[in-house]
Amino acid sequence: MAGQQVPEPQNALPPDALHDSTLRQVVHLSLGGPQLRIRVSNAFGARPLLFTAVHVARSRPGGAIDPATDRAATFSGARQALVPAGAEYWSDPIPMPVAAGDNLAISLHFDTPPDVETSHPGSRATSWLAPGDQTAAPGLQGAKTFEHWFQLSGVDVAAAPSAFAVVALGDSITDGHGATTNGDDRWPDDLARRLAAAGRPVGVLNAGIGGNRVLLDGLGPNAVARIDRDVLAQSDVRTLIVLEGINDLGVLTRDAPVSPAAHRALVADLIAGYAQIIAAAHTHHIRVLGATILPDGGSAYYHPDAQNEADRQAVNAWIREPGRFDGVIDFDAKMRDPARPDRLLPAFDSGDGLHPSPAGYRAMAEAIPLDALTAP
């Protein structure tokens, strides 16, 4: 899956780009099974959006597909789908055996562009845009490339009866800023590989949005607002990992200092937001694991001071306290520099003092007890 938002101007397609165009996007699966469904999205559109053709196939380099595996998706038996404003549509089940780690190319054709684009800018994967209906083409002619997903929010794999999903709700650290383009080396990707290697049929759904906050909209809706679509509406979710809050803490003083009372209020409001997420998940019998917020003392973007660090410590203390979350993943303890605990360990730092490197993301995945994900 991918968390949905209206793209920022620099990440949006030109207004007419999807006029009689094919959009081919590659997704990486964390779970295998004999059939799948595709979820197309018009979540932020204000008018219905017509998907005139949707195809799925095994991906090949350079935007190509294996034509022997190409399948046309249907929606209630029809090849087209008119998706209402604000809605998402699941395709009918598509017989197509897939395995954990497979890459699929999903090709969408539009006659008319959406009035408002629905997107996941931080795909960390190359997408292709080509003229006309080339949804079944083995290779795309006249294609342009970019690194965003549009109008596509998920793939659902029919797996074994014992299989279930874990959702990682987060910001750019979960979305994978600092990871390798087309490398599938965010921490949720690494966690999915650990689960597969251990023989555990668990899908890992990445609901990270770069810049996301718990309390306020910004890059994407706030985490409390998007839990219904990005967590509760997903199939067979049993566990939720929450790693959010660094942007709430950082934005508070990014542009100017604030009063001690404002610091206290933010910490209290952030904790209240976590409590709401936990309550919503528990209503659906979903186990919630709280992840401590990573250090950001070396960030030139947020330039945190001692009070910001005190806020982070206060929030992490609440997360660690028994009886708050159903379990704790102490990313802070794993990722901090023992010599300077307010900073990332240099070996795990992507270079900006805020986001981990691929090595850091691997360390995060290794810090997650697998039994905590599968406990009742």
C-alpha cells in the first residue's frame, strides 16, 4: 500500500499529463499468494475519475513487462472503473500467482486527467508515463520517467489463512527518505524480508508519508485523520506500528522559538493524538506497537535545541511507559549515538542528521522483535 496525499507542486504531474496517457508504476510485494486485487484511488478528487484500462504484469527493467504474465483488471466485470470523488476502488480478484519480493508493473490508462491528483510522492521507485493506451505493451514508446506514484494506493494478495498484515504508520523515516531508489531498502522492506526468511506469512504495509505529522495537516493529512483509510480499511491488519511525531516536534520551533507553555502543550497534544490512534485501532482488535522517536540533534533543517530534545525525551518516556501501547519498539535506543544521545549514530545517519541511511534502516528492522508482531 501507499499513503495518499495531494502532491506538492514540484511533485505533481503537469495538468494535462494524464490526457490519453498510460501510467506504469512498479510495486514491491511483501507477501505471496495465488491471486491479487489492485486498489485505484481518487481519494482527493472532487469529481469522478474514469480509469479506462488497468493492467498488471511482472515487471522487467526499463519500464518493460513480461507479456506472458499480463492481466487486464476488471471492476465488477467491467474493464473500466468510474471512481467517485473521494473514493478508492478494488479490482475483481486477478488469478496471478506471486511471491514475496516480486515486483509488479501496474499500468493505468486515462482518457481525462483527474481534477485533483491523488499521489504518493515518496515512491522511491521509477514510474513511466507514455502517450495513448499502452497498458498491455511489453515496452513503452515515448515514455517519460519520474519517482512518484499516482492514483494507485494498494495491492491486496490472497494468502494463506494464517497470513495477516502489519501496517507501519509514519513519516519520511518510514517512507524511506535516504533509502535507495528502486532498492526497496526502507525499514518496512527490511522487516518484510526478515519475516519471509523466518517463514512467517506476514505482509508489511508501508503507510509512511514524508513530512507527515500526528496533529496537523501538511504533507498529507495528519496521522489521526488518515488512520481510517491507511490502517483500518486495509485487509487483515492485526498489528500497527506507530512511528510519528518528529515533525510535530521539529516544526514547533523551526522558524522561531516558542514559550515553555507552548512546548508543554505540544507534548500533551501529541500524547493525546497517540491515545486516539490506539483507541481507534483497538476498536478493530488491532495490536498497536509504539516506536520511540529517533534523535535529530544533528538536523540542520530543524536545528533542535535543549528544549526540543526535552520534548522528545518526554514523548519517548510516555511511549515506553507500560500500559500505553501494547508493546514498544525502542528505535531511539537502537539508533542513537551513545556518545551524543541526542544524535543518530554516524554509521546509521544518511548525512542530514534526521533520516537513517540504508544501513540505519536495516538496523531499525533488526530491532523489531518478530514475536511482538504476531502476538494476539
